[in-house]
Amino acid sequence: MFDEYNIYLRALELDDFKISVKWRMDEETWKLLYGPRYYVSSEYEKKWIEGAIFSQKDIRLAMCLKKENKLIGFINLMGVDMIYRNAELSVWIGDKECRNKAYGMQACLLLMQFGFYERGLERISARALESHKVTRKGLLFMGFKEEGLLRNAVYKNGRFQNTVIYSILSSEFNEKTAAKFNLTPRNSNESDKNDEENI
């Protein structure tokens, strides 16, 4: 699908707040986000970035364009549970000029690859408002399966809205998604061999 990935992921830096606080002041951006709208000061955003950097439960990363080395959004694996090996995926493209260009999908695929192959996750879930049809279509295209509907689960844009739950398993990502999007699938036999060599 992607001959070349136009974005890369990196750790958050404290100075990222100087860019992200401007995104949060945009009315249209809040309408696209899953969560509720709230007012954000520069100091609040700086504390949020700091908390994200040192979070023990979440993997929060910056999305950047390769050519311009430019921060365009954030992507997260939330509530990472290493007992049950699952986490929840969320993505936010703050830069308006970078929306609807498949950058969010590229970032999701790279973080899913990291979650499944490097962190050993078994299941990654995601949620979307029922009204966010583009997001829902993108999740299905990446190999997620729809699991269910939470009725009136979110109050957004002046009304209660339904939430759709999705998930993808490690085996599904490895067998279908990785090859579809030009990501190197994990070879279980090779992985077992490497484990034996490290004993």
C-alpha cells in the first residue's frame, strides 16, 4: 500500500507544547477529537506534555514529517496492560494541512508494529464516534474488526453520541496487515531461533 512512509515517530519533547497548545485553540480540531472540549493554557499544555513523557502506563509519541522534520500530531497506545497484553490506540493530527493525507494511518501502522513486535501485545483496540465515518473506514482498512456499539457513551458537539469499538489481534496484524502495508511481518520461527540463541 505505502511504497514509502512519509512520517516517523519519536519521543515527545517538552518544547512540543509550544506547537500543540495552538492546535488545542482551534475550534474545528476539537470537533474531530473523541474526547470533550476544554480550555487549555500554555502552562497546562506544558504539564500535559511532561506527564505524557513520564507516563508509566501509556506510550505517547510525536508524529513528524520526514522531509520537513515537522511535528504534525500525536499518537498513543493508552493503558498498556502487560498482564493481558493489550492497549488502546488513539491518534490526533493537529496540523490542519496534514489531514486527509494518510499520515494518521501511517502513524497507526508504525505504532501497531511497535506494539505487537517490540512490546509483545496480543490485542490493540480503538474507538471512534459512530458519526466519524472516515475514522471508522480507516480502522477497518487497516485490519481492525468491529466489536460492538456503546450507546450514548460520549457527549460531544452538543449531544450524546454512540461509540464504536474496534480491535486487531497480533496474528491478524502479522498475517494480513503487515504485508498489505509493506511492513516486515514477524517470522515466528526466526523469533524462536533468536530466543534460543540468547539463552
